[in-house]
Amino acid sequence: MKNYQNIFITGASRGIGKALALSFAEPGVNLGIGARNLELLHQVKKELEAKGATVYIYRYDVVDSALMENSIYDFLHKVKTINLVIANAGVWLPLQDTLNTTEELNTIIDINIKGVINTIRPFFETMLEQKYGQCVAMSSVAGYFGVPGGTYAASKAAVRILMDTWRVRFYKSGIVFTTLNPGNVDTDMFKDSIFNPPILMSTEQAAKLMKKAILAKKRNVVLPISWAILLPFIMAIPWKIRRKIFSNVLPKLNLKKILTEKKESGNKRKRI
């Protein structure tokens, strides 16, 4: 594990981010973990320290570029070098393009795309100087084809293209770029969803597969294997047929019910 001594992870207070932090935690590892919920971060810190890791916690919103830079530079000041940065923080909205406001849809774009830039970009100078380092971003299988909730899918497609661009730009620099494209994972993002995915990976299962891909320095990874096998076939289906399949497989939208529930409980953002 000496190649991954210093690790920085966003969205680490719960879900996939927490599971990834736990998977890398061991004696000799320095972990910089951050999220918006400081109380949850302190709880995660205890779990990580119990595994022998040294932990630094940061409270931030990944959209705030100045606060992100301050947190990152503080971590770099403490650990001096960086081996691995994982831009995991993301947002998903239950309704999305059906009834969400323009402001809410822009929030998805800001967090899922700008959050990746604000997390990875500040590490470039250090990685270029040390001539090594690995940048990991969380995309999604949803970023490969249009599905209901198109703003989320579009943001994840943008993340994948952004990572592809950086991979080309920093070719032979020593920096590795890994894009993770998970299928459905059992996180808070799927709670209160109008969709009910038939199969959900646990966060522990997802983290195990992701860690394996990271250690192997994979470039663009679709997981689990079932999605990796299905995706090329889905992409090969003509759009008119694919549209009919999705409309039959996905539940019909009960707009009256959605409007009532939205008014009663509000459309809360699902963020990590």
C-alpha cells in the first residue's frame, strides 16, 4: 500500500466515499476526507483511525472552489505529496427533468461537474512536480445513454469526457486518470426515488470493485461486470427501439402523486 500513502476523498461522510475510505485505511496511510456534514465526518474519522490510518477532515461544499483549494492545500502542507485523489461527491434529484426547477437542475451540473474540477485541478501542480499521482472521478453508466433524469446523465457524461481529455493532455506526465462508471449502488441517492432499480450493489461491493480498478490503474471502468457486458448491447440498440424499451421497463410517472408528495415533503437534494 506504500504507493497510496496519501489519499484525498470527497463525499466521504457516507455511501461510496465512506466505503472507499474504509477500504484504503490502514497503518501508514494518510486520509484527507471531506463533505458538508462535519458530525458524520467525525464518526467516519473514528472508524478510519480504528484501522490505523491518520485522518484529516475538511468541511466544504465542492462547488466552492476557494474553500476546496484551501482544504487541499492544507492537506498537501501536512502530507507533502499526494498519491491518490478521488472526486466522489455528487448529487442526484428524484424528479429531475420532470418537475425540478431550473435552479435545481443547475445544481446537479454545478456539483457533479464543477465538483470534479474543483477537487482534481488543485492537485495538478504537485503531481506534475512529483511526476506521479492518480486522479479518480465518479461517473456513471447513466452517462452513456439518455435516460429519464437526463441532467444527471448529462453531468456524468461530461465527467467521463473531461477525464478522457485530461488523460490525453497529461499523457506521459506520470499522472493516471481513472473514471469509474458504476451501475446502481445502494446509497441515499436511491431513497425516495420514483424509480426502483431491480438490482442494487451494496456500497461495500462497489468499493471493493472500485479499489481493484484503482490499484490496477484502469482508465475507464464500468462495474459491476454485468453492466460492462450489457452496455455495448444497449448502446447498439437503435434509439427508437431503446426508447420503447425504457418506457416499458421504467415505471410510469404518476404526475398527480408526484406533485402532491413534492408539495408535502419538498424535493430534497440527495447528496454525498
